[in-house]
Amino acid sequence: MRFLSVTYPKVTASVTTTKNRTVNVQTAPVALSTMSSNNRIPEYSTGVTHTTRSLVTYTLNTTPACVYKGVQYAPGQKFYDGCQYICKCIDPKAGQYSCSERCAKLTILPSSCILISDPRDPACCTVPFCPPNPVTTEAPNNNPQPGTTTAPDTTSNVQTSTKTNFQTTDLHSSPFALLAKQTTIGSRGKEFLVLFTPAYFDDLVTKSVYITSDNGAEMNISTSQRLDPNLKSQIDRTDNISTVEHIIFPIAFELKSFKKELKSAIIKTSKDVFVISHDDGIDTVGSTTHIPLHKLSTKYTVVSITNKADEKSQMAIASIQDGTVITITFHMEHNMPLLIEGKTYHEGDMFTLNLDHFETYLIEHTSDLTGTAIESSHPIAVFSGNDCAELDSYGACDHLVEQLPPITSVDTTYIVPPNSDNRDTLIRITAIDDSNFTYTIDRVSKMVELKRLDSFGIEIDSRQTCLVESDRSIFVTRFGLHSKTSEMGDPSMTIVPGIHQYLDYYKIVVPPGYNHNYVSIMMKQFSTKFLRINGNVLNVKDMFFEENVVVGQETYTVRSINLIEGEISVYSTQGDRFGLMFAGVTDYEAYGFSGNSLLP
């Protein structure tokens, strides 16, 4: 996410956006507080991909209030500038406010859809109208299976799925690939839970889920019977999916903090699939690899990052069984107090929560919550990150989110590859128990003693790798930073796979919309000749980084390879296991996710 500060000696009728273009504004702004309920910015998503860029922040130092074209605005007040921008007063003392485009720009419109006036902003904006997918109404089923629909509502006019025409590579020529695909290991599975945490700027986001399978599958998406019927009708569905399925969830499904909600969905498929979510907003994105239900557990450790004053650490919990009792023991940076439901919590305090199936709870805090311990009476899904984290003096903040692996699936040895585009990497090591670990950069090793639930930070540049070896299980998380030499990227968060979490076969989607997409591959040196990407031997012209790392008696080769967007299959013809970490960058935005973060 980008922030540009522009100081104006006078308020003028033109502004310079982050795309370095001048926009002439001819219509006086309208404060939202004075508008009717039918003239507001849209607060929901559709099944149509849309983008809005050009977020711009203005600073007027000549007045103690937010003033735009002679009109003053209160803290937090939103106002329109014609049909082009929606603005919000950020800091009245500094006269600072931010503006983004008022209407979503539609970049993909399915042929079956038409544009109609947006009922929430009919004066300026349009939204797609898409006929609903045909479904079969059945009696409520508390245990839906692929091929059945759970209490569908056929009144929806919002299409929540789009199929992306990615090129598919047939791997039937590889006997090993066929064998590998028959085994459910790592992050592949048939049941997944998805939810969405909010970003700092979340008015216009596309909440995407990508599902990849080998030869297609039957799919069922279900939500709670108690979920609002209108929202439920936009999500629940049964379908036969191809090798890649792109599903867009409505913005209203996003979690709100400190509230019990029914905002999780279960995806069930008839065959093993791989699932990632990609929460893409205005110059910000949060991506994560999802963990199958059969790999969920009852003990987790939260990982996030240090915040600035107006940014928040997040942790979200979802239950997959009624009557789940959850205990959270807080670990807070600087022992900053946290108020939950009228009670104040400090470092080491315990918060108890009861959740039923599909129920969710989001906790946000201006303090870093890394090291917070979560235990539950039944398996749960846990997500953590930040609503928008700014990690260095370059660039700005970005939404961070990862679904956390249980502490029983955490490794002891990790190889951390660098990021591209002259982006440094912050490595965060979090101890599950008292640990002694060694990290090695450029053949120089250092030993660190780390107490239970404490963290330690290391930074490498775009030409370095880092080897981390511990006597006890530890979390290792990679945070990519903004480029030092270009506009590429902003913070991204990825849980690093340990060497014992490597798999021999991956089939994943590389999301569209980025200048550079790439994958980092960590593999034993003697096995690299057996690696295949979409059935092909590696083209050295696509490789922009290579380094060997010695782990015990083995030598691993770390390679970073440019990719194009779309479907990708990576495997070894000899069954050798290797690690994958995906990333992509564009102006002031970056994503990252791993191929697997679980012990097989």
C-alpha cells in the first residue's frame, strides 16, 4: 500500500495521484454524514474482479483541520469529491486526509453479466448483475458432502465464483507425478476452512480463494445455518470444478474485531486439492496457504510483527466443532494493555472463549501479539498477522495474514531464501519452548538462546540466504520489505517451510496482476536435475538467484525462478522432496505464500 504526502501552500482544484497523473476536480466535495443512506460507498464485493488504485494522501500544513476546497471535515469523516474520489479525514491537527477512487473499476466482466446502477451509490457507480448459479434446494444438512447443497438460497443475484482460464499442463507422462498425487500429505486435502481478516484500508477489496486439483473435482462450500440468509446465498454452492477454480467472497464476510460471528466457510472436495486465499485491496494484499481440516489441532503460537501507532496485530480463531473452549494466554510487546468486552488484559493474562461450529472471533491490538499461546478443547483454525504493517523506512504498509500450523507440525531446520527486486528480508524466529539455535549467513554462524514464546529478528538482503538450525521446534517467518531501488513491493508475510516439511509434488496458482512473480526452490543439490516445472526442465534464463547451503552432511541448492501467472505444477521425477515459497510484486504491493508449512 502506498502513501504519498504532498504539501500544498494553497488548496487547488487539481491533485497529483500516486500514478503521477494530474486530475482536474470540478465538483465540490460532499460530506458523507449529510448524504442519504442510498448514496454511500459500496461495502461489498461481487463475483467480478475489480481494482482501484491511486490511493493518495494529502497533507496541508497551513491549517489545524482537514480542509478540502474550503470545507472542513471532522476526524474520521468521509466525503466525496464528485464521482471520482472518496476521502477521509485522517489527522485534523496536521490537516491530513486520504483519498481513493470512489467506484470500483471492473477489469473482468463475465459474458453472462451486465452493469447496473449501484444501489448503494446510484449517482456515480455501477455494479455487475450476474444470474445466480442453478442449485438444488434440499433439507438442511449439518454434514454436507461434495455433491450436495446445504440450505441454498436461490434468490441471490451475486455471482461469487469466476473461473479463470489458466493453461493446464498434462503431467500424465510422469509416472511419479501420478503416484505422488494419490497421497494426502502436507497442505493438500479435501476439507478446508476459510475466513478473511480486515485490512487497514478495506473499503474496496477482492477476497479471492484459488483451488487447484489434478483433474477437477466436485466441490461444496457451506456456511452456518445461522448466517444471514442473504450473505449465505452468496457463498453456499455445489459445483464441479476444473483444475483451477477462482472463487470471490463478498466483503460482508470479512471479520470484525471482538465479536462472535459466523464468518467462516468450509470447502469440501471429492479429491485432494490445494487452497490459497488472496485478499487484494488498494495497493495491499494478504495471502496465505490454507491448512486442511484433518491437520488442524489444539495448540498454536501467534506470529505477527511490531506495529506503528495506528496499525494492529491480528489473530482470528474459527471453530470446526460445537462447544469448543479456547484459552488465550497473551504475550504483548511492552506489556501494553488490551481491552476485551470491558475487561483489561495484560502480559500473561488469560482470556477464555467458547465457540460453536463456524463461529469466529478476531482480536486486534496495537501491541505485537507474537508469542501469544492458544489452546482449545477441540481442533480449531487460527490465523494471524497485521491489518497493515510498515516494516522499514522504504515504502508503506501492507496487509499481512497467515493460517498458522499447529505447534506439533513445526520443524527445527529452515533454509530462508531472499526476496527479489532488491527487497531485503526480515526473518522472525519464534520459540515454542526454550531453545538454542544457530543462524548462518554467508558462511558465518551465530548462536542465540531464546526463551519460550520469545522472538528474534534477522535481516538479509536480496543476494543472501539464511540457514536456521535449532535444538527445539521453532517458527520461522519471512517478511519481505519494500524495494530500496524501485516502487516494487511492500511488506509481505510467509511462514517458511522447514526441510522436514518439504514435499515432492505441488500444484498451485500464481495469482494474476503482478509485475514479477517468482518461486524459490530449496532442494538437495544432487536432485536438482530431476526437477520439473509444468513438465519441463528448468530454463536457466528464468533463474535470477542461486546459492548452495550446507545442512549437516547435505548440500542444498536455493534457486529463485521467474514465473508467469496461472496454474503451475512442480515435481521431482525421482520423488525427491523440496521446499517452495511463492512471491509476487507490483508497485507498492507484494504477496507471499509457501507450498507447505506442515510436517507430512
